[in-house]
Amino acid sequence: MKIKRVFFILLFFTILAAIALVLTSGKPSNTNATGDEPASITPAPDSTGSGAPTSIPEPTGPDPTEVPALQTVAVNLPSIGMEPIDINPDILPVYNGDNALPDYAKKKIFGDVTLNFWHFLGHDVVTSPVENPGILFGSAADYTDVEGITTFRGNHYRDNASFGTCSLLEKKLELVWTKDIGSISYANTYWPGVGWTGQPLIIHWEEDVRNLMNIDPSQKNTDLVEVIYPTLDGNIYFLNLMDGKPTRDPIHIGYSTKGTGMIDPRGYPILYTGQGLNQNGTNAAYHEYRIFSLIDQKEIYSINGTTPEAFRVWGAFDPSALLDRHTDTLIMPGENGLLYRIKMNTQFNRSNGELSISPEVTKYRYEPPFDPNIGYENSPVFFRNYLYLVDNGGLLQCIDINTLEPVWIYNVQDDTDSTIVLEETDEGVFIYTGNEVDLRCLDLPKPAYADCQLRKLNALTGELIWEKSYRCIYQSGVNGGLLSTPVLGKNDISNMVIFNVSKTGDTQSGKMVALDKTTGEEIWVKDLTYYSWSSPVDFLAEDGKTYMVFCDFKGDMHLMDPKNGKILDTISVGANVEGSPAIYNDMVVVGTYAKKIYGVRLK
């Protein structure tokens, strides 16, 4: 009996220990925000990184047994005190002004680096942990069920701007239609057509939603695939993918959109888009991030990017947002240096078209520890509850979106506008990124040169796996280096990642490079007579082979075999292409400096 009793006692405590282990394991590390204990050291640039897989983060989901009360403090924030026409991107951020609020800073220590950050609910400072929405993004394929391209590069891994397939028997490009658009002037500069990143959204609406919207009656009852394109001329265009004809009147904003919009990934008729410039000729206005109902094209919400809690007054919104459809949460970074996490409280009745939102805005603000430049121009990337962004000063952050606390940081050493690409593999989770040639050249004699550094990092730890450098020339306002988003090889090119590097020889030329994902070594290099800020797009043909389309500074669109870098066909799209194409089946759509939107068939 004693032996059995001892056995059952041991068994009981063993089970308790196992349960405790399960409950306490699997959480993302480095989420202490008090500063009492140092978090793990930010990895130093080490090209010998092993890339060994680390544990996959579990969501920092709400505790069902304890929901702490959110604690906020109302603070007196200064008014902006500047007219919109006086605000420009060269005005540096101010970290010691009346909005600094050092007493409310939360801290995270990474080795010998301290990162100060703040949380805001509306304009109030959050002194407690922020509300935890339990966000957990799934695979790239889980982002949306909508047929088409709903955001920049298609999903939260930012790895796919094509939908469907095509036969491509002739290996040719054929111009099918064009749509004339306009331009604006800004501070003695000229902004025509479509700018960077300028990718169209292409949507095959479900029939019940299509019938609710103010689409032209002659097209409403067709199997419409709609192109939605915010552009530099201050308009958002709505076109039929097949022939380029308008499906409805444009939405007139009056100010430029440089970045890429977003359609609600649930297939709801909601458009999210950010303003890129704050002037149009003699008119000026504060930057806004706008949300439109596409039932009647009316604006239903907006955010002013020039806001008193931001360290930077330049309030543009170039990134393309994401929406977690499972928690109804919008995630949007701004060039003001704020990261917005917005509980949308969306209500949509598909039967009668009633649509409403009631946003609750939480913001993450930080003080950069390396370079004082701040602001996000690349689009957010996610792995589960981990968010990845690089700012104008070269600070790469991995942020837990549920706690809004940094997990790890990395200094990429220069401004980075190119959106990160994420890859989930059996060996681990990795991100690919590259910087520009900008800040490092400001004080150098001209002409000045610096290396564009292409990197692969472990997404869970920030460990550098490899780095490859290409010498680029600096040109003020029109940077060299990596501006486009890389192509992550899949299927028959799954061993490579393809980068489009600008101004590698002079101010006009560039290089397209395919690097081995494992080693970072070159598989092939294509010297380009004309550089490109436009992001290349890979697509799968019906024969199971991958092809790629890219556009350049001259105004050409190229069809390429990405296995070897061979160009198969080229057509003109009029003028410089900073915008990025999107592909739906056999149709490519892109806008250019020629003040046109082009529809091109893959033959």
C-alpha cells in the first residue's frame, strides 16, 4: 500500500509540474517593459550567424481569468502651431519638447542600448499594460479569402502580388488598354501619374457585395474584377480589369497618394488609404489616413497624421496597412513615427448594406536609440503576433502587436523604405531586407557612395544569417540602394530571393540579383541599363514554371525568366515606373509617370 501511495503521490506532483510547464512555456521572450531587468541583447551584425531555428512564438492572448484595468493619464499636449503649407519632410523630429513626457516612458534594455517607448489611447498616455486583443496572424494564405490583391504584396508576409495563373504560351507582353490620369505640383516639384509604391488593388467582388455598391449599372451584373488605384493626382480610380473602362466615378481627395491602399480582407466594401503629400499647387492640408465605404464611396473615418503626441510633424501615410480579420484590428504605421493599432468595431450587414465602424485608436511611440530620424515608409509585416518594421533612421524593430512592446531591435545603418519579406520554413522563420544609400552620404563629398546591404535575419531572434553588399551612388531625393521589395522565390525558384538594387554604377543604372536563400551567394546577376524602384512580381504559369515582371526608370515593362535572369520580352509603358505592378490571372496593371494606368496581357 505504501508503495502504491508513494507512486500516486509522485504521479500527482508530476502531472502538476507538467501542467505548470505547459502554462508557462511558449511565450515570446523579451516582453518586460519596466526596465527592471535587461532583455536579451540585440544581435550584433555577424555574418557567421548559424540561423538555427528557435521556438515559434505563441500569441500573447488575453488571460481569461484576469483582465487588468487599463490605466490612462490625460496630459496637456501642445498644439501643432504650424500651418500645413509650412510642414515638410525635412523638419527634424523633436524629442525634448512639451510632448516628450519622459515621466511616462516605458523602457526596454537591449544590451547597452535602452529603447524608450510610450503608449497612447487617443491622446491620453497609457501607464498600465495596453489592452491585449489576442492577434495571431496565420499563414500567408490565411490573410484573406478574397480573390485578388487586397494590400501591398498581397498579404502579411508581403510575398505575393499576383493572383491566379495564365498559359503564357507565347512568352509575350501585350498592351490591352490605358487610362489617362493627371498630376499635381508640390513645393515647386511635379508629381505625375503614379509614384512609389503605387501598387493597384485588384478585387473580384462577391456578387452580393457587388450588388450593394454604386458600380455602373452596365457592369454591376457582370462577373466584374475591379481595379482600385489611388494615385498622385489626388484621385482614386475604379476600373474594369478587362478593358480599363471606369466602373464608377473617381473619389476625389485633392492630395496625392504615393503608397498603396488596402481593401478589407474580409471582402467588406471598405477602402483604407493614406495621403502622401500635403500640398496641391497653392492648396495645403494636414495629412490624413482615410477610410471609405465603397457602397457609396463616402469617407467614414480619418486620422490626422500631424498630431501632438508624435515627435515628428510630417504626417504622411505611405505604408499599406493590414487588417486582422479575426480580431477586427487595423495595423497602420505612419511617417510621424507612430504605430497605430485600431480596434475597428466594424458592423456590416451583407443583406441591406448597412456599414459602420467605431474605431478605438491605440498608438505606440518610440525614441530611436541610433539615428534621430524617425518615421515608417515601408509596410508592416507579421509572423503570428510579431510585427516587423524599419524606420527612416535604420531602426529595425520586432514588436509584439498584442503588448505593443519591442521584442528585439537591429540597426540596419541607413534609411529603409523597402518593405520586408518574411519566409516560414522547416528550418525557421526568416526576414529579408535591404537599406538605401542616404544618411551615410549626407556629409560626404559628392559624388558619394555607400553599400546597399541586403540581409537575411532570423525573424524570432534578430540574428543575422547573411549579408550581401552592393556599392551604390547617392543622389539627394532620389536614393540609390534597395527601394523595391524583393521577390521571395517559390515553387521552381524556391532556392532564391531576388533583389532589384538601384544606382549601382551611376545615377541611371542598377542590378537585379538572385541570391541563394541559404548562403546569400549570387546565383545570377543582371546588369540593368536603367534602375528600378518598382517591385518585381513573380507569377506561376499553367506549365508550373515561374516567371517575373518588372518595370524600370526608362518606362519599360519586362517579362523575365527568374531562373537565369533572361529577359523574354519588353514593352514601353511610357515613362518612369516607381509604382509596382499587380497581376490577376493573365493581366498586369501598373501606373507610371506617363500619367497613365496600363493594362497589359501576359500571352
